[in-house]
Amino acid sequence: MHFQMTSCLLKWILVLVVVEVHPVVHGLSPGQLADIDALVHQLLKCKNIPGLSLSLVKNQDIVLSKGYGLADVENQVNVTEYTKFCIGSLSKAFNSALLAKLLSNITDGSVTWDSPIKDVLGESFQMADEWRTKETCLRDLLAHKMGIPSAFFPLIVGTSSGTSKEDYYRSLQYIQTVQPFRTTFIYSNQFYALAGYVAEKLNNDAPWENLLRDLILTPLNMSDTAVVGATSSAADFRPGELALPYVTVNGSMVPVNFEIVRILKYVLPAGGLLSSANDMAKWMNFILSNGQDSSGNQIVPKSFLSETWTSQMHKPEPFTTWDFFEPNDTVDDITVGYGFGWITSAYRGLRRIWHSGRIGTYDSYMWLFQDVGVGAYVAVNGPVNLASQRAVHALTAYASDILLGKTPWLNVSNVCDFKGKWPEPYVSNPANASSVRPLSSYEGTYQSLAFSNATVYLNATDGHLYLHMGLIGLMILLPTPQPDVFDAKFVGDIWFLSSADGNMEFLPGIQFSNSSTTEYGEIDTLTIPFEFPKQSHFVKNLNTQQEQSTTAPTRFSTCSPCDCSSGTSRMMLEKGRLVLFLFVVFSILQCTRTLQ
């Protein structure tokens, strides 16, 4: 018996020694934690990243929640697990989860994912044509089925301060279609925002941010998650509470004005959240548990929430262009479809939902493997170029591989060379040319029914022609050898889009034109290449209010993908309103292109 007791004690001592020498902390060994730390520090150095937020979860445990680098470079304030980063389009999944909660509360089923939103928004709701007006539902908005371009340029310059929320959403009807309804995936932030507006109308106009706080954030105890506002300022945060935005210029870290996030005023449901590593771990566990909080309480019914990560549109471009395929690539990483704020995919033989986010100088990634309860989240506060995009992808993949028990295909020795399949940024260097007209001939206010006005003026101090649009959009227009065509250099608060490392040098193809048959007639139209292949036309001195109340709805509602009539344009000609005729002709041409 004495021998048996001694043997038993020795076994326990051996176990204790093993545990002490090789402890497992939250599911990761010290060696794995050290490897992750080493990879992060390598990325911070070689990609010139100021600060990084990382959280990992597995089987409802928070494996790691940590900050790296600097939240404030000037004052050398470190990032912690509680430091807030803007998460950009990761906000979209919060919007769809909120809508899932709201729909689950409508017990009679009178409003569903497939109910026409016109029934909620009322008769004043209009889209680009009659079909979209009558049939658009939340599923169309959240799965990017509208066939209407996202118009990123107006998004990054913001909406003019005098625009009301109602006017903003009303203007969406004037964004021209590029594909038939419900046929093609076209990513759009504006329509995600419209879905958030529907949420407000379902709840007696309660602000979206209040609904999100009360129904999602508070039940999940996500106290570090906030919504940026129209008056957001870095001064609103304590030191270290916010990761300040940075870019690099010639390799040196340069701060960017955090107040540029005010551009999100009316598109908060598409990209207006900021959060910490600690809170994002809670969010990942909420999704991985099918809508439960840490105590097992069902916050959102699974039957409603699961619809958000169910594929609604297949082969969503451009995400499919980034796929990896063995044997040409080291691993398989294949896009399947798009849900409601989640991309459905397969990674190394496992089902995965994920999304990326980018706003200002912030990049973020989230990968979730629901079948095995694994999640990874990464965010950085700069330098918003291809290097930072590669970094967040590489770290997310590396950490996921470790949690999944797979051999990482990236490591400290090769991670800085990882390029992925993203295209290199477009760089344009304008020629030294002179304008064919006096620069003053381009001055004026150019108006659009869909977007904020564009004001062109000549600066008497430096002699340059400037274009101002929206809340913070300011550009210097530089003449090109092509008559009446300019390249634009971003200045002001968004200067970094032209002048930071790895960013587009100039926005090419800003074009002025005249509606007369005379070669050098008076300039009355401005064309801005918002996004290929779609361009947006602005007309000088267009009476926007008159158009919105009379001819504009008729013009757009009669021009559908299936029926494009020229009757409206004839009416305009008969009235002699030449400027509006240009708009009608442009609309008809676009509808014709859609039919092709």
C-alpha cells in the first residue's frame, strides 16, 4: 500500500511538473503565443504599421485579446486590448444582426427579409425605376442585388452639411443603374445605409445607433464599441482609448485628421463602428454561438440570424478575384457567395465566413469558422495601402491556422513577402500641360440630383483651379494635354489619397464639356469618373429642387432595364430645356448599355 501511494504521488508530481513546464494558456501554448507575437512585430516593422488590435477565440473561449504598437505615435501611447479602432465594413454584419433582431420581434410576420421596403418607408420612397421601387426588399439591399454602383467617391468626400437624412436617402433614386435588378453582385455602402434607415422606420424613427446599442451591444456587454458621429473628434477619447489614424510619407509616419470619419454621418450602418479587441472577441463568440451571449441567453433567434451568413449572391466580385487555388497556390481559399454582411467561403477544407473593412486609414479583417468554433479579428490604424491590407490578411490567416491545428503557410521568414492577389494601386503622373481655355471659364457650381454639388473655383493666391465637393472633398485640378480634361490631386483633409505612400497619385479624367455644337462653347457640364465604367455628370446651375419635384421622378421611373422610352427626352426638347436634355440622353444611353 505504501508503494502504491508513493507511486500515485509520483504520478501527480510528474503531472504537475509537466503542466508547469508546458502550460497551455487559453488554448495556446507559450510557444504559439510567442510565434504570434513575433509575426505581429515583424509585420509592424516591415509594413510600417503604427498599431494593431488582435483577438482570437475558440470554443467560446477568448484565446487572445491584445494590442500591439502605438495608438498615438506622437505621445508614444501603446495600443491595449481596450483601444478602439474603426472597423469599416465589419459594421455591416452588425447592421444585419440588428435587422434580424428587429424582424424576430415582429411576431405576426408582417415584415420579413422579403417584404417591399416601400411598405415601411411609404409612398415617397422611389428607386431608379418602377420595378426597384415596388419590389426592393431588405434581402436586396443587404446582399448587394440592386444593380446600382456604390459610388465610393461621394462616400469618401461625405455629404454636404446642409443635407438632411431624408434628402440623402431620397437622392439614392437618382444613382444610375448599371445591371438589371437582382442579376449581378454590385457592392454598395449606400444601400446598406438604406437598410439601417428601414430599421429606424420600423421603430418609430429611433436612431440606428440607439437601436444597435440597446438591442445588440448592451446585451453582449460590448462597452468599448461605439458609433462615430457627425461631430466625432479625437478629443472625445482618453489617451490610449482611440487608435489615431496614420499614413506614411517617404517611409515616415504622418498623422491624419480623425475627424474625416464624419463623412459617415448617413452611412453608419455600412461602416460607422469602432471597437476594441476585447469587444470584437465577444462579437465573434456571439456569431459562433448562433446569437447567444456569454451566459447562453439567446439575444437573436438563430432562425433569423443564420440568414445573415447564408449565401444570397454567388461569385461576388471583386472578392472572387482574390481566391487561392492549389496546386498553383500554397492553400485553397475560395469565395462561395455573399450573405448579409458576410462573405461565405472555404479555407483549407473548412467552411468560413469573413469580411474586411477599410475606412480612413484603418484596415480590418474577421474570419469565422463556425463548424469548429474558431474566430480571428485583426485591425490596424494605418498606413491604408496595399501593405496594410496584406498585413491584416496574413496575420488573420496565420493565427487561424494555429487555432485550426494546421501548419501555417506563412511565418516570420516569408510573411513580409506575401503579396496576395490584390492589384497594384493605380498611379497617374499628369503631364505638364496648359489649359485650352482660361481657367476662370470652368468656374461655377455644378449640380447633380444624386450627389452633393461640385463647386469649381480659381484660387487667386496660387493660380490653381480647385474642385470642392461634399463635406471634405477638395482637389486641385491640373490640366492635361486633352482639351477640357484635368487630373485631380486630393488636398485638405483627404490629402493622403494622393500624397501618402502606396496611394493613387492623382484621380484622372475630370472632364468639362459644353452642350452646344460650337467646339469651345460655354462650359456647362462636369463629368467625374466615380467608378469604372460608370461616370457621373454634373450640370452647371441645375435647379435641383425644381427637378426633384417635377420631371426627375418621371424620367427615371420610365427608364427601366426592360423598357427605355425616349418620350421624356422629346418632352424636354419641346420645352427647350437643353441642360435637362443632356441628363435624359445620358440616362437612355445607360439603359441601352444595360440591355446589351
